[in-house]
Amino acid sequence: MATQIDRHNIDDSLYVFLQDNSKKWYARFQLFGKWYCKSTKQTDKDEAIAAARLLRMEWKIKAETGSLTKSKRFRDVANKAITSMEHELAHGGGKVSYKDYVGALNKYHIPFFDRTYITSIDQQKIKEFEIWRVKKAGKVLNKSTILNHNAALQMVFKEAIENQWMLPVQVPVLTAKGEQGSRRAAFTEDEYDTVIETLESMRDNSRKDKTRQIRQLLLDYSDVAINTGIRPGTEMEELTWGDILMTRQNHQVIFKIKIRKGKTTKHTGTRTVVCKDEIVYPLMELRDRFPNRKPTDKLFRLADGTETKELGRTFSAALDECNLKNSPDGPRTLYSLRHTYITWQLLSRHLRMDVLARQCGTSTAMIEQHYSHVVPSMFEEELSGVTFENSEEKPKSKRALAREKRTKKVLEQRFKEWEAEYKKRGCI
């Protein structure tokens, strides 16, 4: 049994004391004729005295409001908060971010806090949670994710306060010390040309037909990504021929692609992406390989109709081959094609940032966070006061020269055929 080794009287109904089994001071106080004992969680006596006064005040308020013995387990409060958020979403209310809050609570907060009383969650417990979260995630989460987690946790505390299961003063302070958004690795135009030339060489030197198909598919996949900003992964892989729309005037065509599945569609619904005009070239390649395509057929598939999971690995191999895997902003991946699209669009200064954000299914804040390093280059003439005139035109790649051979007349005829195909079968 623990023995009291030190004691300090604050007043007739409150004192702090130390026991031989702990370095932390305990507070003992009297309320309405009954004595209570609680840990101050402090090792310094002066801090313990201040904490003891606060504890007595909190418990006095709880006693007066009838919430002294009504604290709930975290899991129960969190599930009630989740039910409330899901109800609001189901009836057209609430925030879109509620879905993210529910996911965070189920994945992180409920497993950790579980049966802990909501009133027992203090700064120390929050610190323990933050350490545990890093281990579970396998990394330090970025600041925006942590802010999202904090908002989710605040919904639980709000639920507890509204039901008088805790007091506002008992809510711990939540911080957002995460990884700041980093730059996104992208390609310059010359670097992208080099990657494409490397892929073409790899394709032409393939030993197996399936390997050749994968490399050709990757070429088309890359060209679609670089001309649309669509996210490699689910957004790209779920595209079907029926998702491609076209509007024609003679040899001029505007292509649009509907994004139905992916990172943001579950929150925002389907979005429509307007493609750059060079999208026509990978579409030509794909159409020629799949003459019997249907609107429901996946866009990126092999000759036998199957899909492949080798595109990312093949792209990485190509980057290794041409020594472009690493960049000052970190390693490049297939996802760098999207970052490249955004970077090039910013540098072109043809689009307002809010329009670009909607095109890419993201926010202006996210673009500003990850692409702020691009802004000085966007306005280098204005910032420097220097304008270069009569600069030599950059030599065109073999690929670009080959594409220029397609005359307006040829394109007009081809697009007429595509338009007819669209009306006939529901896809170009």
C-alpha cells in the first residue's frame, strides 16, 4: 500500500500530497461533504497546486450541472458523433469533409482511445496518440491531414460537451505539427521528351509481345496524363471509351474526359476534364489497336482486353534507364506526370489558378502549397524587367515532327469518322 510522504495544505478543503510510489502530486478536495482524490499529473509542487485548484473547480461545476458521474467511454461518444455526421450527410446537410472525419475516427482515434473515458483524455494522452499514429501510418502525416484529424476529434469533444459528458475546459489543446507540403517532382519539356524516347526505344527492343504491348500502352497512358492532369491510378485506370467526349468544327476538335472514379469523386461527384489538343495522338493509337471497342471498355488495356499492373514499374525502369528517376524535389514516379501538367499550365499563364484547380480536382490552396516555387518563374519578365527577344526556337523532337506531318485535311476527315463512330456506338 502506498504511503504519503509529503503534503501541502492549500485551504481547509483542498490539499496536495506525494506518495512513495509516484513522483506526481495528487490533489484531495471536498465537495458537498464528500472527498475526492485525483492526480494532478504534475511533478512540480507549484504546478500541482495550480492544477489542484483547477480540478476542484471543474468537479464543482460538474457536480452542480449533474454531470459528475456521467462521463462516457471515447468509443461510445465517437460512434454517436459518427452517427450524427452520417445522418446529416444522408439528408443533404453537413460538410463534405464529414466523410473524411468518419474515416479518420474509425481508422485512428477509436482504435487508440477505445474505452478511455472522454474526460481522461488530456495533453499527455494526446501526445501518446500522436506517437502511436506515426507508427500506425508508417510516417509523419502532413499538416493538412493532421488538421483534418483534429477536426474529427473536435467533433467527438463537441458531442461530449453537448451531452454534458465533459466540460469545455477539459478539452485538450490539439496541435498540427506535421510535415509541411513539399514540392512535387515534375519534368521539364526536354526531360519528358527524353523519357518518351527511352520508352519508345524500350518498346522497339521488347523481346516478348506482351512486354511490347505494356510499353506501348504506357506511352499512350503517359501522353493522356500529361495532356489532362488526370491522376495516375484509379482516375486513369477506370476511364472507359464512353468517358471521352468530342465537339468538332472542321479539323478542330475539343476533347473532354469524364472522371467518374478516383480520389475526389466520392466527395465532389463526376468532374469533366478539358484535354489539351495533343490528346488526339494517343487517342489515335488506342483507336487503331481497338477497332471493336465499346463505350464500357476500359481505355487502358492490353490486346486481349485484360488490364496490367506493370505500368508504374515500367515507367520507373524507363526513368532509371535515362537517369531521370531523381530530381531536386524528390524521386519521380508515374504520378509526376500530373505534377508536370500542373507545372506547365502554371508556367504558361493561360489559366487562372482557380480554373486549373477545378480542372485537376483539387483546391487553389493545395496548388499554392505545393507549387509556390513555380510562381517566380511565371512572372520572370515582370520581376526582372528583362524581355528576351528573337530567342532561338527550340529544336523539335522526332515525335513532334512526325505528328506535324498530319495535314488539316487528313485530320478533318479522321474527325468526321470519329464523330460518326460516336453517334453510332456511343464512343469515338
